[in-house]
Amino acid sequence: MSEPLLLDGKTLSQKIREEIKGEIEKLVGAGNRRPGLAVVLVGDDPASEVYVKNKIKACQKVGIESFFYKLDKNILTEELLDVIADLNSREEVDGILVQLPLPPQIDQGEVVLAISPEKDVDGFHPQNMGRLVAQREDGFIPCTPLGIDLLLKHYGIELKGKDVVIVGAGFIVGRPLSLLMLWRNATVTVCHIHTKDLRKFTSQADILVSATGVPGLIKGDMVKEGVVVVDVGISKVDGRIVGDVVFEEVKEKASAITPVPGGVGPMTVTGLLLNTLKAYKKRIKAHSTSTMKP
Ligand code: GUN
């Protein structure tokens, strides 16, 4: 097969971020405050520190103000809930992102539940997950599924009636992505750690998404000719960033494939910026309506 189409998330992200920047400058120029995102990092996991730094830098570049909270790794759930309650009440904070995973003493479910659904730019709150199930446009779609959807749309990859196979059923990517792919009328299969025969499913996929963080999981002999491959994995192996997919093997059969890095990673951050812009626009609109003179 000829060289596959590279699904370039870096270039598409640049384009979308320019548009976001333009929209923000217009709204600020019209007299509105800047959008604001609170980013909460608990502990000092090096990978999380890199992700958080990238998110803050991306905010700066498009004109979103960021408020960074770095909290001690031994913090108690109650203390973190107090921080979130404060952020929920702040006018200048449109979005709240608590970087996951959290240290083991913290009740992650309680933390997600504490974030105001209107500021839940990660889309992890059950209210937003429910909106995703109900196919309502008024919620927040988690950032990675949102980014993948935009990437596939940009490259004109048809989803209607296609067999989409997702490897990984996590709450951050696989699970919400499966619902979003149903919105697009794909036939969706979700594989996970208990799947008996992974290859049986991956080899049937028209579109294969891997979101496991297991480097080298998807090999060339596990996919069919012409498959579209989306690699969500980000792992460090011998100092190099690699995905779940053995790129050199799978690219021989794929019609399109995301590189790692430069594929899904930047699109996730772009998804976050889009969700923050959405939260901001809703909030400044509600504010202007509530303060309007009769
Ligand atoms: N950890 C890995 N991915 C994500 C994400 O999209 N959001 C948050 N909050 N934490 C993450």
C-alpha cells in the first residue's frame, strides 16, 4: 500500500487555536473580561507536570487567563473540595481542570462531582456524561474524544455505518469516545483488559482507536488493509515518546494514521481550549442577561 495519510493534529490545532484566539479578541474587544481556566495539579508526577504546563502555555497563546494551583501530594479530599468550592464561586473562572490521576488517598469521584457542571471543561461530571449519553449539545464533551472527532472530521473520514473499534474503556477517552462515535452513527465496539481475543476485533475495524497506554500493543498483523488508525497512547520508552501502535508496521496497511507525538496530543489540548471558550461564552451571556436593565 502507498504511504498513509498522516492525521496531523499539530497543524490542525494551530489552525483551530488561531480561530479561538480571534474569537476571544473580538469578545474582549467588545468589553468582556478575558476567559479564565483554573488548573489544579496535586503532587509532583512528572508526566502530569508536563501536561499541565502545556495546557497553561496553550491558554496563554490564545488569550485565556490561567490560574494555576499546585497542591501538596498529601492533601486530603476535604481540602481539595474546599479549593474547588472556591473556584466554583469565582466570577473570573470559567473552567476548572483537576489533572488526573490524583494521589490514592483522594476520592476522585467526589472531586469530579464537586466541580460545577457549568465549569466542568473536562466533561467528567456525571451531568455532562449524561448529556453525552442523551446526545445533547449543551454539555462538555471530554477533551480527547472532542479532539479526535475534530481531527477525523477535518480529514473527511466518514464515520456513518463504519466499524469503529476502540481499545480501552477508560473514563477519560474510550468510554466517552464510544458515545461520541454513536452520535456519528458508527457501529462501535469497545475492547478492554478482559477482552478475550483482541485481534478478532481490531482486525475487523474500519477505524481503530487505541487508548491504553500500553506501548506496542497494536501490531501490523492485527489490522486490516485500509484501516484508519488513531493512536491515543503516550508512553516513554528509552527516552522516546511512543504510542500504543507499532507505527512502522501498521503504517504499511493503514490508509490514514495519527503520528505520536503530533497527532491526538495537541488535539486534546485544543479540545480543552474549545470547552473553555464554550463555558466562557455561556457564562458571559448569562451574566449580561442577569444584569440587563428591564
Ligand atoms: N489526565 C490524562 N488526561 C486527562 C484529561 O484529559 N484531563 C484531566 N483532567 N486529566 C487527565
